[in-house]
Amino acid sequence: MTDVRTTAAALALGDDALVLSHRLGEWAGHAPALEEEVALANIALDLLGQARILLSLVGDEDELAYLRDERSFRNLQLVEQPNGDFARTIARQLYFSTYQLALYRELASGQSEFTGLAAKAVKEVAYHQDHAEHWTLRLGDGTAESHRRMAAACGGLWRFTGEMFQPVEGLDIDWPALEAGWLASVTDVLDRATLGVPDGPRTGAWTAGAGRQGLHTEPFGPMIAEMQHLHRSHPGASW
């Protein structure tokens, strides 16, 4: 039986992966190039696989994904942000995948319910981070228009990044050290992309840990309604 601390951590990590997977899946048929259609779909599938394993530690994965209400989700506010243009999707991916890679490396080196998942996921997330870094450099140090859009995307999402390092019950992590490593890695990428670190705080007055408490931003409700529509419309149906 999974204990309360493991349940809390599995929900937080599982919801992060589930929600971001859905957001990336929204690019199907809309990506700027066929190669990116495939790349974003593969990243989404990796995240969905992680979500299934994590949510299965808590209960029935389908019920948790499709029958919970908005306030029951414990994902970061960052991952629920709309895709926007391609630059915004890449900025969101850079911030999150850099965090997730560092977190899973820590979990893979320990002994917990999450060690096996993390050891496997590190390889996947390393690709996610590399993909986001590649595009950040390409867009940031590209044309004037791509630079403008990438700078705007990085700045617009910056205020959601502080929440990633609020302690999560059930994860014995040195959060300040994780945050310092994340900031150093992201700063290096942004500097090489000629973007620089955005100005402004990384956590708004009301957003610190809010997603983990079930408090979400306005775009989250419509996204969840869309994600859950088919399951709720045909309860108990099977293929």
C-alpha cells in the first residue's frame, strides 16, 4: 500500500507529466515542420508514459486523469500554460525539462519508490532538455523576429519557475541546491542564445506552490474540460 507521502509526491510528478503531455499533444497537426511534429509527439508520449507509472502508484490511472476536478490536480502552473507560438512552447520546455532532468537524476541516485522510474526517465528527459536547448539557441540567436519572440516567451513564463522548487511532500531533495543548479544551467543556455536572464521575480505573490495546492491559472479549466470530455461523455466505454 502506498503511504501518504509517496501518494503526494506521485500525484505532483504524475500531474506535471500528464498535463504537459496534453499541452504538447495539442501541437498535432499544427507544428511548424513535420520533423517537429514527430519530435513534440515523442516528447508527449514519453511524459504520458511517466504519468501512467506515477499515477498508478496512487490508484486507477484513468480515473485520476479523467474524473478528478480541477482543484484535485497538483501540477505546476508552468506546465498548464497554453502553447502560444512555437517560441513559448520551447521556453516552457526549456524551463521544465531542465528542472525535471535535475530532479530525476537526484531521485535515480537514491532509494525510493521513484528510483526505478527516474533511472529510466533520465534518458528520455535528457533528450527533452537537449531539444529545448537546441531550439532556444536557434531562435534566440537567429533572426530579429525569432529573437524577439523567444525573449518574450522566456520573460512571460519566468514568473512560473520559482514554484518548481517549493518542497514536495515525499521527496527528500535538497531543493535550494536543485534550484541553484537549474538557474546556472538555464542562465548558460539563455546567455549563449543572446537572450539573457529575464528581469522580474520568479514567483508571484500568490503563485508560490499554488499549483501543488490545487490552485491553477485560468487556462487550466478549459484544458482539463477538453482532456476529460470523451471519457466523461461515455463512462465505462471501452474500445
